[in-house]
Amino acid sequence: MAMKKIRIAVMFGGRSAEHEVSLQSAKNVIESLDRHKYEPVLIGINKEGRWFLNEHSIQLQNSDDPKLVQLSGYEHEIALTPSGSNSQLISMREKTVFPKIDVIFPVLHGPYGEDGTIQGLARLANIPCVGAGILGSAVGMDKDVMKRLLRDAGIPNARFVTLSATNRHKINYDALKSKLGNTLFVKPANLGSSVGISKVKNEKEFDEAVELAFDYDLKVIVEEEIKGREIECAILGSENPEASVPGEIIPNADFYSYHAKYIDAEGATLSIPAQLPEHLVKQIQDLALQTFRVLECQGMARVDIFLTPDNRLFVNEINTIPGFTIISMYPKLWEYSGIAYAELVDRLIQLAVEDHEKRSRLKVSMELGR
């Protein structure tokens, strides 16, 4: 008797400036799924937030150009009805019901996917979801909150100032320069993949960078420059997470921009493993694991760390849905550490199922008379 396949809803695209990166990542995740074990259900989300079921394959226009890639070939516009054990995917037009999905695998980078939004929907729908939960996702996405939690836990990270609608016009470059140094990084607080990030060295550049960052978010952080090597470490697991070998990003430009990450094949060199002495490898892995735990993450994450010339370590950020493109560090680090791409995806799905089973055993009502 053939084993029933697990229906995996791979969700990609989304209402985010990282939409295009998501499409590239999802394509690789889908291709890696073991068809003897899993039945992929492909859910593409366009930039307006509408969900579409791409029943046969992820169809992309301009798939060879990361700048122009986009979803195409929509088959059914759908919705998920979050009704606990009776949650269903339904067609918006015919109102037909599709077979139940068993696990959600969000490959949604940035807001409305990596920030706890989809994770909350999955929790309401009582469906296992790959990766961090609601809290870990939200904290990992918000650089301001993330950095404050790391700071309070004694984990070193770059000094920073947060700008919002109430104070953005009260803080200028000169005031920040005296506190953080001449060279600053200006970033949207809730975005990744280096979207909207600028490196600035004077007042004009600062003002332009702040305007750009506020185009993408309601909150912006300004950080000091940490001069050093860019080291990345991948984490896998929940209760007993493991750290991969560290890798190094060696940008061929001023900093590791969106263009260098996803468009220019020569934008950076990936050194896996990073050329480091054994004691530093252990320190980096321990710091990455500590960061993962402090930020309440589970399943997977990539922790980005700066290594200064005098061997000090600073956590830059955590990514709870790291890139899964063919040139992304997360799968490459695990491949070098002995876990192939298909096995990695398989373990992530199993971790999601195990976590869901543990939550399902929690009581939802009080026992009277105790």
C-alpha cells in the first residue's frame, strides 16, 4: 500500500520589496521536494496580496533576469479559511474546495511573510508552518526590536539610533556623526536583502538615504559602521539547534548590496568555509546559537556576524527565512556541513510537524476542581 503523500503548500512572491528574491528561492525549494514523499501545492502571492494556485509548476516571466522576474500563468485565485482542523483552500471564483494541505512552507522574504503574518495565519488554521513562529519571526524582522533584545542579552551589535515619524526631522547627520561616527548605514527597520539600505558619509547622502528608507518602512535605523569581515552562520533545529560551518561574504563593492546579492554574479565571493582558526569558528557558532535562542527562533535562521581585525564579534542581523536561491549562503553552508539541499528541506518540514504536534498537546481549557 502506497504511503499517503504529505501536501506541502509552498508560498512565494508576496507583498514585499523582496518579492523577486522569493520567486527565485521558491523555485529551488519546489524542485528539491521528494515527489515520492511530498505533493507540492504551489501558492503564488502577487504584489497586491492576492493568492493564486499554480497547480503544475511555478511559472515565471523573465526568469533569467532577477530584476524583471515575475509571476505568470495564474490558474485559480484562492483563499485559506482559517477554521482550525477544518481549514481549507477554496477557489474564489467557483467556490470549490481543494484537498487539505498538511504543512505550509513559506518562502516569503520580508513583510507579510517573514514578519509573523503568515505564521499567525498558519497557527489560526492549525497547520504546521516551516521556520520560526509568530514571535521569532516578528522580532527577527524588526531590526530595532531585534537589536534592543540582543543588547539587553549582552550580545554585541552595532550602536544605532531609531528614526520614526515623530523624531525623523529632529535628528540630523551632525548629531548622529558625533555619536556613531562619520560613516553610517541607514536601513528600513523591517526589510531584508539589503533593500533600501544606504551607506552615507555626509549630510546630503544622509538626507537622501533617510527618504529612501522611509519609502519602504515606517521605522528606520541608523547604525555605526563596523569595519570587518562579513561572516554568516546557518542554524537548523528547534529545541537542540545546530550551527553550520561559518562562511564569509567578500563583497566586490563598498558593501553587500541587493545588486551584489541577487543580480551581479560577480558582486561578491562566497568563501565556504570561512578561513578562520578553530577557536574563532567555535566562538562564531556559539554566538549564532545564542542569538537564535535569545530571539525565540526555531526551525531555521541565518545569523550574520562582523569579525573585526582585532577578532571582536558583532551580530549584524538574523534572517528567519534566509534565501534559498542557487547562490544563497544558507543551503550552501549546510551542504558543506554535510546536509544536501533536499535533505535540508526535508528536515525543515519534519521540524515544523514536530513543533505542531507538541503544540497540539497543550491544554485549551482549565480543569475545574483542581
